[in-house]
Amino acid sequence: MSIFRFLKIIFVIIKYRLDEFFKSKIILVIQLIFYPLRILQIKKLNRSVRLRLALETLGPIFVKFGQMLSTRRDLIPVDIADELAKLQDQVPPFNSSKAEGIIEESYGKPINSIFKKFSKEPIASASVAQVHFAELLNGQEVAVKILRPNIDKAVDKDIKLLRIFAWLLELIWSDGKRLRPQEVVEEFSNHTKSELNLLLEAAHCSHLGENFKDKKLLIVPEVYWDFCNEKVMVMERMYGTPISKVNELIKKRIDIPKLAKDGVEIFFTQVFRDGFFHADMHPGNIQVANDGRYIAMDFGIMGSLNDQDKYYLARNFAAFFKRDYHDVALAHIESGWVPQDTSINDFENAIRSVCEPIFEKPLKEISFGKLLIRLFQTSRQFNMEIQPQLTMLQKTLLNVEGLGRDLDPDLDLWKTAQPFLEDWLSEQYGPKSLFKSIKKEFPEWVNIAPKLPRLVHAYLKNENNMQYNVFENENKKIHNKIKKLQNFCKIISIFFGALIIIIIYNYFI
């Protein structure tokens, strides 16, 4: 760790009066030590603006940390979260000769043997990478994403500093332990380091593209794997209009209300159908094709949900809009998000006190993202552990909501999402799901059935000789097969019962 970097951070803290965020005797001592530097302090700006400017001064990694922090509205005040949300990913690009040098080093050959054309001016520049347009030798137009030089070392140094500051916050700040700054830093570290491997990002892009291979609503660029490595990613060049340029979209006769609804559908499809979603869906990462379809960009940060998380999340939303706070509380406990010994009545009342005022507004004005924030804030009072996957979802939902309502202020998210959620719950946990399970397991049960007499005979024989340890492993196998057979019988019974019901319904009702 560079002592000069550390001193610069101290200087920035004093200049932007960040010491005012904390009340501690240790802070008073630091103020006395660096008292002469108070002459350089910025006086007139409010605390949230000063914090944003300080992070911008400290460089790309701290800017990215501020961006992530802006999504943690369950942890920080609203005014700070709103101001940090203004942090932009645009940073000065690095020299094009360095970009070409990185490409040649990673491929081990001259750039003109890889690309027929390579644009020296980057089309976009972010905190960890920048993008250039190029043309392959076969004439294919591509976008080339290149990691910043020595970005991994810079990230490691700054994360070490962030860990130190997080530890100090917990030590000197009264709210430090409650806000868990060390956990926040580790979350940031994991996300940032995943962005430093462009092979991983290429895999994310390919996976999302496979999920939306019909390209009806969302276009995902093709990855050119032969040209990808950890420092360079090459993908299909996309042509579209940034979604933030609404006037241009209108001129191109794009149906804006439909565009807003499609964005919500794409989000819920990613979350509930696929369990794999783009977790950085701000306007800078979304374009619109001339036919009104979405174009996804930048796949460095992706989120995933398992089947259990998807079920309880859908259940929470459905229960909330029915004002069934008991089921909201029960879902949190059953999912393991809060401890099993939590008083369900106390938890239910706490949720009701927070959520009931929301219904003072029309449904179309209710924010899903803010709803999740309120639920998580309340749950934290009942020792809910941080759920990284849900935090990423919350961030993405806020982005999607903001984007949708910027496009169409009258967008009713609940009206758009409700049919999707109800259909998904019915499909996953209704009769359709039962028949899918039967179809999936049926071949295995059919394979086991002819072996029943032999298995039963072997089982009974070995039951009479349990004193011989030689048969211990075999007995386990037989036990498992018997259990499978029992389950098979149960499923067959359910299958024929369901079949009878369907026949009765079709022919007599």
C-alpha cells in the first residue's frame, strides 16, 4: 500500500469535510492533528454533494464503490443515495497506443494480423475497461472491450484501503456495526474482481443470449470466442439508439409505452423464468433497435436466483399486493432470510406498520424497488442476514423502475407484473408442475419396477443377516431403491388420480 495514496485519501476526507459524517472521540483527535488543513475545506456544499465529489476525486474504484453504495438504500440515508446515484461511469480514456499494446500482448501477434480496422478513439470509457470499434479480417464489425492497464493492481490497493476504512468505521462510529461496512466492502470487492476477467463477462453475455435466443424482445450481441481472453473481449457490434434519448426514439416512431412495458417483461423473464439477470441495467447499458427491441450491453455484473429464492420472492410480491402481511412474514421465515425462532406475530405487525402507508397511493405509483427496501429494512430489525442476490435484485429493480417511468410516467408496474407472477407461480407449483415432475421421473420408475421381486428378496435376505457388516453398503443401496420404489408408487397413484380428474373434466363438465 502506498503511503502517498493513504495521505491523499486523508487530505480528501478533510477537504470535503467527510469527518462530519461521524461522531467519535477518535475523529476529534484526527481533526486536531490535521487542523491546519481546515483552510482548504469546502464550506458551502451539503454533505451528500461533498461525498460524491470526494469519491470522484479519489478515482475510478472509489467512484464505482459510490455507485454500488447508492443502491444500498437499506443502509444509507435517502439524500446520500440519491446524490451518489449521479456518479457516472464515464472516466477519461487511456491512450489508444496502450490499448493496442494490451491487445498485441494478449494475442502474441501484431494488431493488424487480428483486425482489418481498429478505431483508435474509444466509443465508451468506464472505470475498469474501455470499448473500441473494429473490423475482423473477414469483414465482421465488432466491439472490442479492453481492460485498463494495471487495473487489477489498482483495484487490490484501493480495496485494501477500503477494508481498513470499513474496519475503522465499525470501531469509531456508533452506527458502524449496524451498517456492516466490512460486509459492504467485501460485496463490492467480489463484484469488481468479477469484472476484471473478461472471459467471465463473455460467458455471461453468451448465457444471456442463449436465454433470449428468439430475440423477440431482447437482442444480445454474439461473442467471438476465438478472440476473447481475460483482458480482451470481442463481440458483435450493435447498432441502436441509447434508451435515454427519448426524443430520437419518438422520431424513429418507437412505441414508448410499449417499450416501457417490454422492459418490465424482460426483467421479470430474466428473474423468474431464467433465474439469471443483468444486474447493471442503467440507461448507459441499454440501447433500442430501430424495430423497438432492446439491446443489452455490458455484462460485467450479473445476478442469479435459485428456485427457492424465486418462489419466495414471487410469494412476497403476491402477498404484499393482497395485503396479506402474515404470509409475507411467513415467507421470510420459511425461506431462511430471517431466523426460524422469529415471532411471526411481531414480524407481521412490523411489516404492516411499514407497508400499510404505501397503499395510500394508487397501485401504479407504488415502487417495487422501494417496497423491497422497506421490507429489508424491517427484516434487518429481526436479524435478517444480508442476501447478496436479493441486494443485486433490489438494485436492478430500482434501475428498471426508474427507466420504465422515465419512458412512461403512467406505467403501472403491478398491472404489468401481476399476470407474469401469478402465471409463474401457477406453472411452477400448480398441476402443470406436477405433470412435469411425473414426466421427468417416470422413466426411472419404469426401469426400477421389473426389478421389484429381486430387490425385495435381497432386502429381506439381508435384513436377516444385519450382523454381517459385509453387506452394509449393499443394504444402503437396497434401502435407497426401495424408497425410490415407494415414491414411484405414490407418483403413479397421483398420476392416475389426476388422469381421472382430467377425463371427468373433459367429458362430463
